[in-house]
Amino acid sequence: DALGIPADVFEEMQAASGDEVEMAVWVDEEGFTRRFSLPVTASFLVPRLGDELVVMQFDVSDFGEDISIELPADEDVLSL
């Protein structure tokens, strides 16, 4: 996994961005990745949007903390 991104998702991002994926990565003094951003085509996110370039940014925090995830109801989920 690249930066915690599953390999299949990373490969899709790479396909949407070309042969190389350029990203900015912010690492803290302890070596933890705190933020990363990368450009992708809008069509990677929503196929009908076309080839305009957008930037996806991810912030990472609370390393080592317990988490609780509540899944949304089916009617609150949209597949793109």
C-alpha cells in the first residue's frame, strides 16, 4: 500500500493521472504522513466530468487511536 492507499485504488489513480503520479506529502517530525495531495482528472471521481484536473487532498491524524465507524444507511450512499 502506498501511503495507506490500497494498491488497486492507487493503480486507478495512476491510470487517471497518466504514467506517473506526482503528489505532495507532509511528514511530521515523528515520520508520520500528516497530509498528502495529488492531482487527478475529474473523470476519475465522476466519469461524466471529463479531463479537467482537480486536486485530492487527504489529512491524516489520531495515529494509534481506537476508531468507531458507523456505516451510512443505503439511501444515504451514492455510487459514482
